[in-house]
Amino acid sequence: MRKWLLALLTLVLMLAPHAAQAQEQISLASLKISLWPEFDRPSMLVIYRIELSPDTSFPAKLVFRIPASAGEPSAVAGTFDSRMVDTLYTRTVEGEWALISFETEGILAQLEYYDSALDTSDVARNYVFTFPGDYAVNSMTVQLQQPFDALNVVTTPALGAGRIGNDGLLYQESSLGAQPSGQNFVFSVGYEKQSNLLSQDHIVQSGAPGSVSSPPSSPSAADLLPWGLGLAGLVLIGLGVSRLRQPAPRRRSSAKRTRSRSKPAAAGSVFCHECGDQASQGDKYCRECGTLLRSS
């Protein structure tokens, strides 16, 4: 009897690590990697938009490796109470990588960091991105936001022709299909840029809805002058006709003139760079697409 119990205990101890490993195994339904060079800093903004497989057990613990040289991530978010919100994380450095660990209670999560490996000191600029295959991905997408006034943009692998976003910048995007775990995915981009103007600064200066909204400008006095003169003439004509028809003097009540104006967006309103949806007060992530909101 004692030998049988000893053998059973040995079997349980042998299987326990494998059972725990199987339980913690996570795969991603989709992963969108957005690369925004020189957006609001002279470096590469890397954004992971993560969607876990529907059969994932929650809460799920995620661990992603980012370059140790990137320092602390700029944003780490998970799904809690059906909303994307900032969440606590731990950072552990192992060689050239930093392990970012955090939890989520829903299938959506997001991780962002700035990589200083993009050298902006020369006109010709190059950057190499590596995703170290932390998880198996059923569908991987890579998006490149071309910097303002960038020329001769070349990527490997090649991306599509691109589209103009709500912020006026060109976005190239390509679906790369499934990616196995444990295998490096490498993406490189090269371009030329004469100025050091950041894309976010250009958006604000141009008044595009990708950042803080710009209220419509009020009509100038020169524009209103012809209308004012015409209105004054009509008033005088009306008074003359009224006096001719009614000789007896009458007290006139002064009429207040109101000028209709389109209601501008409130000062400081923020619009999503990704989908253009206007955020509600206090929102940090877009309610429409989950993108981290940025203001100037």
C-alpha cells in the first residue's frame, strides 16, 4: 500500500508542471503592431493591440518582451468591466530584453513603448523592429504611420499603398497571416526626412482632427460689414413705411438681433487618431476602437 501511494505521488509531481504549463498556454487571435516613427517624440512609438483567443481562461497573465533599452512602457492596458483601462505591470530585465507582465480580464489588451533605436540625427533614417514570438498569433497585422514630410519610404516586408487617416498622415498596413510562437518576426523601415518636425506638432498646427480639435474661426468684421449695411437699410425702410401708415406716434420696443453660429467643439476636445471618434471627458482610451487617446 505504501509503495502504491509513493508511486501515485511521484506521478502527480511529474505531471503537475506539464498541467500548469498547459493551463498557462495562451494564444492570440490577432495582434496589430503599429509603428509610428517620430510621432510625438524623436523615436519609434511601438503599439501592440492585442486580442486573445476566445477560449482563454480569465484573468489571463500576459508577458511580452520589449527592448530593455526602451525603459518603462508608456502604456499598459487590459480589459476590466468591459472597458480598456490602465493596469499594473512588472518589468524584469533579462539581457537585451525587458519582460512586461500584466493581467487582463477580457480579450483585449494594449502595450506601448518608445524605442530610441530610431536614429533621427541624419536625413536618412532606418529602423529595425523585432517581435520575438512571445505567443502564437492567428492573424498578425503591421501598420506604419509615415512621418510628416518623409520621403522615399521603403519597408521590408512591403506594405500596401496606404490610406490617409483622420489626422492627415499616411498609413500603410498589411496582414501577414499566422505567426508561430518562439519565432522572430523582423520588420525594417527606411526613409528620408529633412526636418525634425514631429507628426503630432504638424497635426496641431494644421488643425486636423487627429488631436485637439480646432473650433471654427469666427467671421471677420469685413465679412459681416455688407450684411450689416443691408440689414440697417431694411430697418430704415421698414421704419419709414411704418410712419407713413401710422401718423400717431407709437412706442417701439427695441428688437434684439441674434446671430446664429455653428456650435464649435469644446476647447480641449480630443479625437481618436485611429478612427476619428470624439472622446468623452475623462476617457483615456477610445470607446470605439480602444486606441490610447493623445492630446497636445
